[in-house]
Amino acid sequence: MTAEAEASPRIKIGSGFAVSKMSEGRILALAAVAAPADSDDPVDVAVREALEIQRPDLITPPADPADIDPATPERRYTVARCRSFPLKDNAEPADVVIMRGNLEDVLAKVKTSRKDRSLLHRNADFVTVRDWRPLAVATALVDPKTDEVGEFRMQGFIDVGLEGISRGITNPGAADWVRVQIWSLSLRFQHWINVAMIFTLSCTGYFIMNPFFGPEATGVDSSGFLMGWIRLIHFSAAALWVVLGLTRVVSAFVARDPHLRWTEWWPLKKKRDVKNLVGVVQHYALIKEEGPLYMAHNPLQQLTYGALYCACGLQMISGFALFGLYHQNNIIWQLAALPAHWFGIATIRLFHTGMMFALWMFVVMHVYLAVRADSMERHGGISSMINGSVWLRRGSKPEDGPEVG
């Protein structure tokens, strides 16, 4: 190796992103297989080295040079045929054609849903600003009888960068347990601000309903303005809570994490989802020792959080209906107060108070189930709301994500 080569930055491989059920390890293996065995291209060398470290069980012979159509300046992706690749554990190796290269060029040749395309772009933008580059991988099965190549399916990408330059993403490693990043920083921030706002609104709202200390409780005249301050805190927290709710709604449509999208609020999309919901309920009821494995929220949690979002929205509407009664000379507050006019002030007050207690019942159950799940499953679910990640065994197959590792 020359001194110039030694001084040049070294290519390194980070983690990646999968839009299918295929694990990042298998996507890495596909990228390695698609390179000629004698290639000294820095990316090919780095991919092969990363595969040896991370998934030595998936090392397969590279594609025959005659089966490789290399990339060109006009077509920035390689097409290679691997005649024996294990697409799944415990399954017969299959002939597969691999398309590997620039994300936009690969996407132009692959049919993907709008959701998957959006997620790919957002995750690619996330790694690009950290000086990584996405190396896209798509596959097509070869019919063993007719030898015809089927439709290409996007699998995802792996992160390629330069040592000392690319930031923020690390290799997953080769241990039996894999640390899987689930929750984004924005969601964790929203979670804890939401906790603070619900606590503040509940405490101040209860005092407004039933003053239990100060001059309002004793009936003694005072020159203080305690109730005024309590109401100010309550209304300020309510305004911040509404802003927080709006940011969550926006993130449900633009988040790069598929687990944060609005489609996750209703999990019962197919028959298997209903079966898994029953399995989760049986696990929580201690009827079954183990329930279906989910990386993020299981079907029962998704239904619960979907209902929770609706409940919080109704609580905001009822709160503004009561607040708007004090400003009936303004068209905006007249519209906000319509529910109070329709159902009566007493009914809206009762609903608003009842929802407060319902939210606290949810908080108690939420904490209990989080502690219970963490103690039984040992996956770090509680700490995930701090560091954003959980621990899963390599090779495990979650219902809501690709094979781990």
C-alpha cells in the first residue's frame, strides 16, 4: 500500500434502513454478494469486511463475474445475479438478481409505495446530513423453471461513510443482543413534555374545580391573587399542550420512522393482526407466557394510544369550549364555545373533569405495564424513552419490522 493510500480516508459501513421484512444484516450480505470477488473498490472491500464482522453466518460466494453488470456514469447501480442466496433462515437458497447503487437511480427502476418511498427519502436525508451516503439494495427473484427475472422489490439501504468524517451512526456489532433504535429524539421530547403538561393541567385544573388551600378554601378575604395565578398556569399549559398535539399530528405524516406514522394508530389491517391482538391480551392476562414480538407498539398498545390521541383531542376541545365562554364578543371564541352551548356548560365541565381522571387512570396503568414488560422481557423498554432504543436478540423476527441483525 502506498503512502498516499494510507493517508486517504478509509471507507466504513454503518447500520442502515430496511423497508421490508429483511434484516439489515441480509441487506449488507446482498450488497457484498453483488461485488466481484477480486474487486479492490473501497466500498466493495468495506462491505465485505463489515459482513465478516457483523454476520459471518451469511457469508456466501460472490456473484460470478459473468453475472455482474457493473455500474456506469449514466446508470449508477450494479445489477448482479447470485445463484444461491439465503433470503430467510431455514429456507432453501434462491436465485436472486441484486440491484445495488445510488438510491435515486435504484428507486427509478423499482416499484414502491408512496409510504415506503417517503420513508426511504427521509431516512436517506437523515444519514446524508451526517456525511453518510445510502447504498440502496433491491432484489428480484428468478423463476427456477423459466429463468425469468421477477419484479424488483426495494429492500432498503446501508450507510457508507468515511472514517473521521461521517458522524452519528455506528455499526450494530456482532453480539447475541442487538440494540435497535426505535424512538426518535423528537418523540422522546414530546413524550416528556406531554407528561409535564398533563401533570400541570391536572393539578391546576383540580384546584380550579375544588380549591383545597389558600383564601378560596378558607373563605378569608385576602389581597392575594392565588386563583388568578393558578388559572394563568392552567391556560398557559393548555396552549403549550395544543402546540405539542399539533406537532405530533404533523410528525404522523412526515416522520422518517414508520412506527410514528398515523397508519400505526390502527393496527388491525389483516387477519394476522387480530390473532396477534388476542395473543397480546392473553399474555397480559398471564394466560400465555409469551406474546407476539413487536419492536415498537403491539396491537393493544396501538389501539390504546389511538384512543388516547382522540381523548386528548376531545379534552382540548372541551377546555377551549369553557374558556371561550369568557370571550363571546370574538367570532373565534364563539365558535370554540359552541359545544358548551349545544350540550350545556355543566355537561362540558363534567366531561372535562371526567377526562382528567380518565387520563390519570391511563397514566397509572401505563407505568405499571411498562415496568411489568421491562421486568419480564428485559428489553429496556423504560429506558427507551430516554435513549430511544431497545435490546432484541439477533435473529428475532418482530411482527412490525425486519429480522433483527
